[in-house]
Amino acid sequence: MTAEKPETIATTCDLLVVGSGAAGLTAALTAAGAGLKVIIAERADFFGGTTALSEGMVWIPGSRQAREAGVTDSAESALAYMERAAGSAFSPVRARAFLEAAPKMLSFVESAGGPRFTLAAGSMDYHADWPGASCGARSLIPGLFDGRLLGADFNRLRRPLESTLVFGGMTIGSGELMTMRRAHRDPFAAWHAVRLIGRYAVDRAMGRPRGTRIANGNGLIAALAYACMRQGVQLWTSSSLTGLRTADQAGSLRVVGASIDRKGVEINLSTLRGVVLAGGGFSGNASMRKRFFPSGASGSEHVRIVPECVAGDTLKMAEAVGAQVIAFSNAASWAPASRVPASLAGCEEGFPHFMERQKPGFIAVNDKGRRFVNEATSYSLFVQAMLADANGSQPACWLICDRPALRRYGMGAAPPFPMSIGRHLRSGYLIEAHNLLELAARIGVDAETLNSTIQAFNTGARTGHDPEFNRGESAVDRAYGDPRHSPHPNLGALENPPYYAVRLHTGDIGSLAGLASDEGARVLDTTGRAIPGLCVAGNDAASLFGGTYPAGGITIGPAMTFGWIAARTLAGSPA
């Protein structure tokens, strides 16, 4: 008996977009606005990709929001900063194309019904000493979105990380975190918290799987998807790219379509304008991590934060038609991550540690019980320090604090007061000890070394100084500390037990290596020539910043911008 062949369907559209993160949705919205028939093919059952799990910050120099806020900035200073970040990988033509297009893209997205952005005035470029660095002029955050507008499609929107949701389904915007932490002592903050909880309670009472007041990257994706759907874009989920179709046109290989496996149905899709690859990179794929990541971050201990569907299919298919892949020695946007047990999150997931490391009362130690890094440094540099300290072996470390710090700021998935930490203790995610000797035994480090490390740190912290790593001396460090804490916003002694620890591993929020492309987002082959009919945006493209992560939003901002450029290129209206 012969097996039945899978059903095959042939269809046509103007533009195919592969991937439904911010890059893909922006490309689709732009093309639809130009009157093109657009299909988005998303490999996963849910749309949104890694963007849906993120803070949603975008790095956009020259925005309307910055001008209206009176913040001084210039394209020349942004270009200088980008050149310093990218080093030998700097492409001045591509960088200038980004700087010219980025504010135009933002204006288009907002006017087309997408998310509206506000300036994150407190967000600084991470290297204040580099030429062209900016304080509060370039990073923006998306506004809130009412998930009810999506109707039944709300259930297809990828959920945020479960460990970031409150009460199992309520989202708190990044700009609201400080307000919520004051809810137990500030009447205004308490009223805000009551309103949020009330809205969430109504959603759950109506049978919704989570709250419909959504923010951050999840709200960004929802707003973009809603705008796309209103323009007639078809958003296919459970639809995997299985190959790019090419044809010889005038002696040149052109991409003229793709093969898509849509829920077991093979679709031969012909495209009249071309294909935009926006699959999110490859860091959800273990074999591709081994190919591109350093040995210390490519093994089983590396914590995957990006969705598993970010599997590098797009890169493989592009390579199969001759595309060039650019690799960097630092191949990912690193983030220290803890592993949240399935008993807490429903399924094991990684939690990126962005917020608490810079606060008073925290230190990080390696498996020998010694500090190895300025804990307030950027998340990417923190992991690079982990890798350097491990010297080729599997890196991991412990983040440690005392009880006042834990209850004020939280630590990883363990929330601040007034939320309970009991389940995090029971699961083993959070380690508790009544003294440093007990803590050393519980985390497996030398007790004498750990005690000496903490006492030396405490001596400096009490005077507002860190002689070992100069924590808190830069303006960037201080910007992410606690301005209410004296004598220093980043430094506080660990001296009020119990003590707590969470295990940190290397993690990443996306890959930096990717396809070579030009200023029009066209994919380049191994000879440096553009492949007709094929464009790329987002983490599928090699990063503008080489192997660095120099500011908040430097993935999503360029991703959306080159999505806009790619759609205009293929629509016949170059950016």
C-alpha cells in the first residue's frame, strides 16, 4: 500500500513575508499600504516571534518624539556611535540608509494604525564614553494595546514569558514597574494597581485566557498585526518555509516564490514582487548555535529565551540559493538568564535578568565565590564577562542579595513585595539561607571565599564605592540604579539575612550573525551581488552593529526600519 502524497496547492501573491515579528509585520504593513497583496508565513502556531516576548523598545535616532521633547541629537552623532559600535564590520552606506529611513518608518507605522511610541527619556546608549553617544534621545517604547480589537486572533498572539505575567495572565508595561512597586505605600500607585487588577479580573471572568490590556513587545506585535489585518494582509500561522523557488531571468537567478508547508498542505506560492525573510534568526536552533556561538554558550546549559520556532530555516534556504552569511566573533545579543522550572511557568523557560542586577544589595559571583564583573553593566557585556571568566568551560554564576533587596526589587522570576516568594523557594528556583555559611553550602561555593567577597563588597558599598569593578561610576550604571538609595543608587551592603541566590546561565535575546544585505535590504550572494526578488530584515540579517549590543532597542528598531525598506524596494519604490 503506497502512502498518500500530501495535498499540493498553487497560489500567487505580490509579496511573501516569512516571519511575523516586528520586522515581518512592518514589511507586510508597508507593502499592503502600497497596494500589494501580501501573505505572511509564520512557522509557529502563534504570531509575534521573539518581539512578542520582549520589552518592545526601538532605537530610532531622529524621531518626532525626540524633537518634540527638545532632546538634542543629530544623524552625524548617531552615525559616529554606530561606527564605533560596529568597528571593522561598519557599513556606512547601510548605516546612513537606516538613519534616513528610521524616522520615516516610525511616522508611517503610526499613521497606518500601528503602535504609537513614546520617548524612553531615561534610556541611555550603553557606552556614554563612545563618540556620538546619546542620553535619552534614541530609544522609544510602544504604547498599550487593547487585545479585544483582535477578536478571535487574540488567541493566536504569542503569550509573553509566563514568568513575567502577574496572576498568571496580567501584563505590566515596563514603564509601569516602578509605579507598581510603590503600590503598598503610594495612594496613586495603589489606585493604578487596583484599576489594572480590576480590568484583568473582568477579562478572566469573561473566559479570556489572559488579560487583554497588553504592553511591551506583545502590545507592539498586536498593534502591528491589527493594522496589517485591516489592510487585508493574510497572516498564516503553522506555515513553514520549505524552500525558495528561483528562475533564470536574463541570465540572473531571481527568487520568484516559495514552498510552504501549511498544516501539512504543500503550497507552491508564486510571488510577483518577491520574498522578505524575517524569520528572527537562528538562536532557537541548537545545531546553529553550535555553528555560530562560542563553545561556552552553545551547550546544553545555555538558556533559550527566544521561541524554539526561531530555527534558522530562512538562513538555510537563503544559503541554498547562494546567499552570503556574515558571522561575528560575538554572534548574539547576550543576556544573563535563569532557568524557570516548569512547575512555575507551565513549561521550563528562560528569564532574562535586565532590571535587578544594577540595584543596591545585589552581587554576582562565579562558582569559586568571587565577583567577576560590574553587575550594573549591560546585559550583553555581563554575559561576555561570564564567558571570559569561564575561559572555555561552561559558564554559570550566582546572583545574590539579602532580604531587603529581594523584597524591594525582586530577583528574576521571584517578585518583590507584596507578592509571595513561597512557590519560588519550594521549586528550588530561589535559594534561601539564614547566613553566608549556609548559603555557600547550598550553592556549592567555598564559604571562606564567599564571605570574603561579600565583606569586601560591603565595605565599599557602605561608602558608595566599588574599588574592584567601579560599579556605579558611569552615568549609564546610575541611570538603572535606585535614585532613592543612599549613599549610592547602585551600591548597597548585603547585611540583612536571610540571603537569597538564583543561578544565572548564558542566554540570548537574538542572533547577530545573519545574511549579508545592502542599503535596500536586498540579500547579497557570496560575490556581493544582490539576489533579485529576495530581501531580508530583522535578525535574519547581519546586525548593523557587528557583534555588539550598544543600546536598548538596537534589534527591533533596525528590524522595523529594514522591513519598511525591504517592502518599498520590492514594491518598486526604493527607500
